[in-house]
Amino acid sequence: WFDMGGGWYDSPEFLEVIGKLNQIAERSLGTDRRSAAEVAFVIDEQSLAVVETDSNFTRQLLASQRYEIGHMGAPADYLLYEDLLSARPYKMYIFVSQFLYRPELKDVMNKLEDRGAQAVVWLYAPGFIRENSLDAGGIKEVTGIAVRYEERKEISFVRIAPEGQAALYGLRTWTEYGRTERPSGPVFFADDPEAETLGTIEPLGKPGLVRKYMGNLRVYYSAAPAIPASILRCIASDAGVHIYNG
């Protein structure tokens, strides 16, 4: 126990500052406190029940990705999947744990586009887990991007390609992300001729970060988690999100 008494704040200088802070606090009670975020971080709680909660991959998927979103230069709101359509519209959506196949997701994407969405980012294996099977075809149904996988465990990561540097202005070609401490799998990669390759999943050397235009939407798929703030900032800026601190 530490006693904060004894007149620590008795000086006139302290009391003047505290008085000003209190005035600011009183005025702020009447201000608009609604979120100004144009980016939504979407979590599917049910999907998290099918992955190892203590794995390094899960930490990359959630804790590390939250850290990067917090440094992208624009605020983000955190939504549960169930609240997606009842929430206000956003320009950019990041789906970090949408592993369970949900047949209504295609219709949900259409509704988000109708509400002004400009970019959607998918991580790892959205729609891969059906009720009684594992199916990479579910990823195509959910994201619109064809994805394949290899049943292996690797310490894999995405390396930005020269084409990615050109498409994501300001990045360096050697930018890498998603490397885990221990091998994890399966290892996924994009296999869609209509998608633009921005980075490769290593050590496979196959498309690991891709972009595909679908109507007014820019759809991104990343085979690795923990997309860096620098890349998210480029995606957000391209989607018309206001960047407060670049």
C-alpha cells in the first residue's frame, strides 16, 4: 500500500493544471462521442473454438494483428460477426477468424458493398471448415478468391513481391510478415488467375497476399496473419479511409 497523502498536489501550479483538466472533462460530457472509425475488425467467436487457443499462430492472428491495426494510422472498431449488419457502415473490413463456413456470407458481402464498403481483407482460411469436412472450395465461396492448401506444417511467412511494392505505395520489396515461432499448418496459398499477386507465401513461393477487384470492392486475401500496419495503411488509404497519422 502506498499513501498518496501528505499534500503532494497542494502547489498552486498543480491545482491550476488540475482545474483546467476538470474544465475540459466537464465540457467533453456534452460532445459527440460516437466512433469516427472507418475500419472494422471482425471476429467470429465460434470459429475461435476450432483453433488451438495457446498456439503461436493464434497469438499472431489476434494479439499481433490487433497491435498492427492499432498502428495503421486510422481508428478501427471491433465487431462480432453476429453484429456485422446491425452496425453502422464502414469503408474497410478485416475478417481475422472467419474459419467456419457460413452460407449467408456471400449475401452479407453484397450488403456491405451496397452500404459503401470499399475493401475487405480476409486472413488465412475463411470458410474452410464445414460441418463435416474441410474444404478449400468454401474459401472461394466466401471470399471470391480461389485458394488451395498443402497438408503440412511450416514456419511460413509472406514476403512482399516487387508487384506488391508497386501496388501498395511506399512499401519495400523485402517486407515480410506472419512468421511464427513454431511450424503451423495447413499452409494456404491463392490459386486464382484473376487475382493480382502482391506477395508470396514462403517457403512455398506461391501467392500469399493477393488482391482481386469484385464490383466496387477491393478484396484482399492473406495466407498469413499479422498483416503489418504499413500494408493495412496502404489498403485503407486506397479504400478512401482517412489516415490521421501516416
